[in-house]
Amino acid sequence: MASFIDWCKAASLAALPHHALSRVVYWLTRRSGSAVTPIINRFVSMYNVDMNDAVEPDTRSYPTFNAFFTRAIKPEARPIAQGDSEIACPADGRISAIGAIKQGQLFQAKGIEYSLGNLLADETLAKRFENGSFATVYLSPRDYHRLHMPLTGTLIQQTHVPGRLYSVAPHTVNTINGIFTRNERVVATFETDSGLMSLVLVGAINVAAIETVWHGLVTPPAGQPLKHWKYESDTSQSITLEKGSEMGRFNMGSTIIAVFENPVRWRLDMTTADPVRMGQFIGHHTNA
């Protein structure tokens, strides 16, 4: 059960003007000037950010805070799971939830489940995943914020779902029912050797923008209707991304949910709240 402190934290943030604050953050984090480096240094110190992994470890090299926050890391710092059946973790962070999809429901936190159809905003697509598996990874402010492919896949569709921007920190995930179905999100669906895979990039307060590598900035101003993009998967113009390659990024931190059509044999030694790193082996996919 959620603690009283969790409830208090969640309630204090629920009434805030989420989108307005996030647009201010968008503007501020893209400003250049003499204050940028001191702010970055303070952030690195406060959250114990490991700059040794960065391609450019010198904080003075970043012209804006967002450039620092979405920094590239050295490939050798995140080796990618190599086996053909091995699933690579899509992001740095912590496991928020992991397991099987049961009767169209995903586990959010103790005592809380939510609908896959609502998450994907597509009941027909959700039916394809009824016997599948999922993994939810929460990215904290200190983490690397580019998102990568768990498996090689060919893009077939992308959906932007408007919504709120609640915090997705543990205190809100433990208290707000269906938080991932309430928040703004981008759903990217791929064909893989193990059936369909959807990657759900969930927005949150101060996450002023979500990007995908094939589209650029996706999240538009609040209030726009749900929007779909279809992609051809059988032409020379198809978009295929290799396992471990970048597929998107959060401009500030949030959560990614990876959903697989077929069952996944997750690592037995991996449980909720475990720290994970992008690229590490987290389970074996099946073709059942």
C-alpha cells in the first residue's frame, strides 16, 4: 500500500498547471548563457551524475541545459545484449514493474493495475498483446535519457496520445490509478522477429518534449486530439532500427514501457526497483 507521505506528495502536485509549467521548462532548458554551466554543475553534484560515461564529459561544452540532459554516452559504456533472443533494456533507470499481461491488464504498483487498451489508445492493437509481456522502466533525473531499441524492429505506426503530465516518480505511481493511461504519451509499434513490440514513452511534469529519431519532436501543445502516423513496412522507405540503436529521447525524465506480443522469459534475478542500464540483457523473447 502507498504510504501517507506518498499520498501527500501526489496530492500536492496533482493540482498544478502541468502543461504550462512544462512549457516554461522547455523554454528555460533551451536558453544559453553564462548561467548554464553553473546550473549543470549544481545538477551533476545534486544527483550524482556520472559524467565519465558521456562522450563529452566537460560540462562547459554544453550550450544549454537540454543539450547536457540529452547528452550522448560512449558506446562502450553501454554494451548491448548480443544473443539473437536476448532483449536489451531500453533505458537507464529502475524497474518499476515487469511481468506478463493478464486479461489485458498491466501491473502498475501494489494493488493497482491498468488497461493495455487505454495505454496504447488502440483496443484492436491491444488484443495482439493479450498473451504477451511488459517491462516498465522509470528514469530518474540522474539517468541517461536517450531511449534505445530492445530488439531489432521495423516501424509500423506511431501514436501521440494527449493527456495530463503527472509526475511518474514512485510516490505518484504508488497512488494514482492508471497514471500511465492518464499522462501524455507517444506509442511506437514495431514488427520484430518475435511479433509486435510497442514502446510507450510516457510524459510527465517538466517533460517538455518527447522525440523519436524518425519524427523529431512529437509532443505538440496541449489540447490537440489523438494522432496516428502509419509507416510502410514493406518498401525501400521502411524504417528499421537495430537492437540497441537510439529510437527517441526524453527532454527531462520520465518512464518507458516496453510491451511484447509474445511471452518473455525475464531474468529470474531481476525484480521491481532493481537498477538497470540501457543495453543490458533483461530477458529472452519467444516466438510462441
